[in-house]
Amino acid sequence: QITNGTLDVKKLMKTWILHKGFPLVTVFRKGKIISVQQEKFLHRVEPENWTSDASYLWDIPLTYITNSCNLTYCNNAYLLDQKLGM
């Protein structure tokens, strides 16, 4: 109901439930262009617990506001479901 049918909540939640750890989302700005990147957050890497994080991608719903948008009428939403986006 909250997503108004715009997101596959079951698919989105699988990435959060089945992956160990958390994603680190980094936002880059170059002029008017904004891009985001996700990667697996690693505080400490222990050799016996290390696994390749190449397949660790989360479905991350993002919302954002710009100068031309106020909170009441702003509906800028994006689903980050790959390593680089926007």
C-alpha cells in the first residue's frame, strides 16, 4: 500500500534478509549530476569469514529533494538495485 505498486517489496526485502551485513551508499556530485554507488560495508575483514562481495547488491529505495521541490509535493524516488546508479 505504501509503495502504490511501484516496488516489488518481496524482491526488495530478500536482499536485506538474505545478505549478511549492510550496504554502504556513497553519493557523488559533479555539477548538477548526482550519482550513487553501493558496496558491502566492511568494518573488519577476517580471512576465515571473507567472501567475495561482488554479488552483494541490495535493493535500496532512495528518496531525495531538490531546490525546486518542497517536502509536501516532492515525490522523487529511485531504487538503487545495481552497483552504480542515477
